[in-house]
Amino acid sequence: RPQIILSIIGTLAWSGFLLGRSNASESSSSFDLSDHDHRRTLRISDFVDPKSIDPKIITPPGEDAWFHALKFAEPSIVHHRPDSANREVVVDVLSIGCESKFEYMTAQADTWASDVRYFWGFTEREDFDGSCASMDEEMLTSYVQTCRSPELGTKSFGVGHHMTESGWYCAQRRPGRALGWLQAMYQSDATPPDILLIVDDDTSVDIDKVKNAVLHAKNEDIPFIGASSVFSLGKYDGFLAAHGGFGTFFNKAAIQMMTQPIYCDERQNGSDFMINACTKLQKNRAGELDFFRQGDSVFDIFYKHSAHRHFCMHSDWAIGYMIQNYSGLKLEQVLPLSRRKWCTQESVTCHNQTPQDMEEFMIAHPQMK
């Protein structure tokens, strides 16, 4: 049966993943990352059901080229207002959604995000593995049980979600998938904006309030990353994360830092950022070292990390882990703190918003043009 074959592929891929992590731990004392490009060969089957791959985006020599090409695959929604690039403060928005609520992202683009430079909306159409959502209950149960083992994930992984909700589990990798797109855009086609917002499809944002929170921070040349609702986790030696539904905000300096190439060999430039990144790669707390190639950025690393078929993080954890460990920054709580089922004129962002709520939010939160 196809399910049995996929289960075997997943098991073999997972065994290879664990072996890679074991090898990384064994070699961490010397940590000669100069040879890391050749330490482990990634296999497409580590990440996706091979039968779901679009052959048009596979370019020899294989996996690394596939990852590179996939970064440039356009999101389901791309709205561009060229005139916004001339504004004093340029804002881009990346929204994480799904096909069943596609109208939520279009409502965002038509209401509170109507004046941003770029609005990008990601759904399962852009997922690494097109077959993910078709997992049967047996395969999903096996995946969740694996991710609830203490050495890989957490015993609470997926609590509150039924074994018929494969789409929810697949969506946890979607923000990581979108990091690849951001890397591609800001490295080639688009100058990084003054502010980048990463939100869920049921989020409303008062962009003027975000500007006040992000741009007042110390100095525009100093990286700043903030969120409307921050919480802490103890996993992976502890870190802060944002409730994704309330949004995460990056200033330009933070975007530039997260998209710059990292070298842990003789090309390392000695900056605090690069030394920290190489040190965190050496610690390899979440297995990210297995996906690193010399010259990758932080966004590149976690783009590939989230692609693994046994990715065992909630998307909020993955972004929070990435920020705390690799930006060298503390994730800042933007005030006032956003709360579930609580939305007022003072709110910076609101969650659980329907398209009608977004219309009402725009009226209650008029923006400066």
C-alpha cells in the first residue's frame, strides 16, 4: 500500500535525521564546520513524498537545487503597490493561511493591509509536501507520537487537535516555508522594507501603532524584533516566542541580519552575529545543524529545517527559537499586550478576526496616509 511505503520512507528518513544529529553531537568538540557541506547529503525523501514533487522545479544536482528553486515559487496571493515604495515608511506583510479560508487573506489585503508595499499570502498550495494533508489517521498518529517523545518534541505537541486534523499539523511548517520566499525576495528582487509583519490569516493590525513601536526603538540601524503577545517555553534550554495570531514585527536592520550569509569556516568575518550563529549551530539544540550549508542565512536554515517530514515544532516555537538563538535579540513585547477575545481601539493587533471584523477594525483604527 502507498501508506506503508510512505511510512517506511519516513522511518528511514527519520533514522538518517537522527544519525545526522548524533554525528553532529559527536563532532561538536572540534566543530570543524569547514567540512560541513560534505558531512551529510540531504535527500528529498527526508522532506516530502517523492511522488508529490513537481518535476518542473527539480534541477540537477538534486536536493539543494530543489530547495533553491522552491524559494522562488510565488505565494497564492501577491499584491504589490509600487507607489508604496516611495513612502516614508515602507511596510511588507506576510500572511499564513489556508485554502478553506482564502477570503480571510484577501480581506486583509483589502482592508488594514491595503496600503502596504507587498502583501504575500501562503496556503497549502506552497507547502513542501503536497501530500501532507492527505495523511491517514494511522500515519498522523505515528507522527504525533514520534513528536511527543521528549528528545524530539514535547509531550504536549498537538494537544487539542484531533488525529483527523492533518491540515493543522501540516500548516506548522508553512511559516518556515515562507522564510525561504522572504530570503529570495530580499536577496534579489526587493529591498527590505522598514517593517515586515508576519501574521496569521485571521489577524488585524494597526500599522500606525506598529510603526510607533518598532521605529522608536533605540535606533533604526539597530535590529529590533517585537510581537504583540509574547510567551516563554522551557524546551531547547528555554526561549521566548510570539503567539503567531497576533503577529511578529521585524525592522529593516533585523531583516538584513537574518538574510545575510553565515560562514563558519575561514570566511567567518568575526562579527558578533556570525560568531553567535556558529556557536548556536554547534550546540544544535533542535537539529538545525543538519540543514546548514556554508553561506546560508538564518532564514535559509529554518526554511530547510521546517521542511523535514518529522518537523516537531509548533510554528510559533520555530520562529521564536530562531529569533532568540540566532538573532542575538530578545523578542520584545509590544504594548499594550494583545489578548485573546479582546480587541479595542488601543490594540496593536487583534486575533480571531473574520473578514467582517477586519472591515470594522479598519474603521476603528484609521491610518495616516
